[in-house]
Amino acid sequence: DAKTTQPPSMDCAEGRAANLPCNHSTISGNEYVYWYRQIHSQGPQYIIHGLKNNETNEMASLIITEDRKSSTLILPHATLRDTAVYYCIVRALQGAQKLVFGQGTRLTINP
Amino acid sequence: GAVVSQHPSWVICKSGTSVKIECRSLDFQATTMFWYRQFPKQSLMLMATSNEGSKATYEQGVEKDKFLINHASLTLSTLTVTSAHPEDSSFYICSAIDSRFGEKLFFGSGTQLSVL
């Protein structure tokens, strides 16, 4: 799997948009970008994934650059419950591929 | 989304005993499940890939005789930590692929193992 690079930590004020960057410069053409988050002492939770088009769901938006070498996860109106470690992972879709976690970004939402 | 149930949530055992952790896909069939472990303040580390009806595939450095994985049905995989020692104390997490949702992985809530 291609490696990803994320800042180790970020802070964001409650109610503001949280923008989490991820670099994946060695991503292959068949690899998707996945975002998961892990709240303390729980299993990771799926947020969103995409290939090359921007994606949006009820939790977040995913913006992928045209060259696919980086992406940004956007939480539009962060709440205190969004405090978690966010993982950006690249993964091929074919063949029941595993998820290989990097160190992630510890996002803290401040009141 | 899919539901993956993991049991127990936490377990304390004496050194030298074996502990079994169960991972169930409640509303879907999972041909493939994965087992991870996580030490405090660290990321998840993949231990092995569990395939229904066949032997698990272990990641490099993971002792297959110590961490026994059985995936006997399409809804259940078990991880047995044999002859547990204090250094095996960790947070163990399973996940399963649900092909109904584009091959996404869904995770259990994890098992905190403490070996005394």
C-alpha cells in the first residue's frame, strides 16, 4: 500500500470547519483514499472514501487534488464529539485488500 | 453501515493462560476479516488476515502459534492468545469487509486484554 503523511495533531474551534490534510504522493491508479477516525478506546469508524472526484456524505467532504497526490478531509461544523484520531489510508479496492494504518492526525475540538 | 460485534470488551487473565476473542458480523457475511492490535498512544498494527474456511495469513513478525485465528463460518472469526504474557496486554480490534458497501471495512469495538 502507498504511504500517507499527515500532521500529528491539529486543533479546531467548535462550530468551525476542520480541514485535515493528507499527502499520498505515491498513490497508484487503482488505489482509493479512505478516511477513518478512532475515538479513544473504540474501534475505527469509517468516514468517507474516494478515487478522484470530490465526495460528500452526511459526515464529511473529501477533496482530492487533480493529480491525486494529496487530499483534504473537511468536517464542516466541528463538534466536541469530533475529537479523535483521523487516519488517511490508501487502498486498492480489488481483492479484499487490508487497511494499513499510519500514525494519523489527532484532532482536538476546543469549546 | 454494517455491524461488527466483538466480545469480550475487556478481559483480565493470569500469565500463562489462553484467551479467546470473538468477532462476529451481525448483519452480513464476511469472507475476510482482519485482526489488529494497538498499544497505548500508537496506531493500529495489522496482525493477520482471516479467511473463511482456510488458514489465516499472518503479517511479518506475528507468531502464528501464539495468536491462533479460526474463521470457521462466514459470520465468526476468533483470535486466541495462547500462553499469554504481560507483553501481550493490548487493545485487539477486528474488522470485516462488507461487499454490500463497496468493500469497506467495518470495525468491532475492540477488546482490551490485560495479562497479570
